[in-house]
Amino acid sequence: DYKSFDILGKTRDDARGEAFDKVARVIDLGYPGGPKIDKLAKEGKPTIQLPQTYFENLDFSFSGIKTAVINLHHKTPDINKADLAASFEKAVTDVIINNSLKAAKSLEINTIALAGGVSANSYIRERFLELEKTENMKIYFPEPILCTDNAAMIASAGYYNYINGITSNLELNAIPNLKIGSDF
């Protein structure tokens, strides 16, 4: 249900969105990086091999991919930025797909829901939708406008808390490191 979570994997360094933002900044696309990488990558081809980090568990690491892009950009000033963006997007997506499939298979489920800012990325959505055919998975994700709006995501979480009788008084304060599923 909406209040019960098992954490299967977490990031060990840069989160996906953070990596997108940092890469976009370095290749002079600006902030926020996600939509700008998405747009530029459509003009390129993922021809540049970038490192991907996998762990025995389902943790993520995107700092190696990010650092490789930054180093390539600095060492090769004439590098095709569209190809670099497409290669970055593909490398990140490959890791996300791999871990998601590994998790689904280990739990013997065939449903995956994407959320958060990076799930608005058109390439990530396209690749996950391919899983509906190739892996007989059901993929869910909100409309892109809801993926990039933290207020909408927080409101949704608040709604499910409210209908489950979880409320707070007016003394509620921000807790930046609050764990998912925590009652405040």
C-alpha cells in the first residue's frame, strides 16, 4: 500500500537527478539539467562508451558516469555534445533498467512504477515501456508535469497519510533526512 515500503537499493553517491544537473551544467546547458539533457540527447547518438557501476545488491552509483562525461568534455573540447548527452542518458538508463528488472525478478513481480524528476525523461520512459513487450512487465508513471513538481509528489504522499489517519499539528517542521515511510 502507500504507507508500506521496503528499500531495495539506494544511491551511494550522486542521485540520478543530481548527475543530470551536474552534467548539464558542465556541458553548458544550464539548470535544470534533466529536460535540457533530454532535449539535446534526441539530436545525438549514444556512441560513447561510459562506465556503469553495478553492485551485488541493488544500490546505485552515478558519480562514475558523471565524472567520465565531465572528463571527456574537458579533454575533448570538440566532442559532439548531443552524442555525449545521448551516451550519458543511455548509460544511466541501462543501470536503472538493470536494477529495476533485477528487483522485479527477485520479488517475482511484473509491475514497475517510476516516479521523481528523472522519470519525466522521454528516453527513460521509452526504454521502460519496451519492458512491457520484452519482459512482460506493466510499467506505470505519472504525467511528466507531475514528475518535476515536488509539491505534487509531497501532496500525494500527504493525501495518502491523511486518508490513513496520519496527521500533524501546526508545530510540524521540515526534516531533511526523514526516511521514506516515516511517521512524523
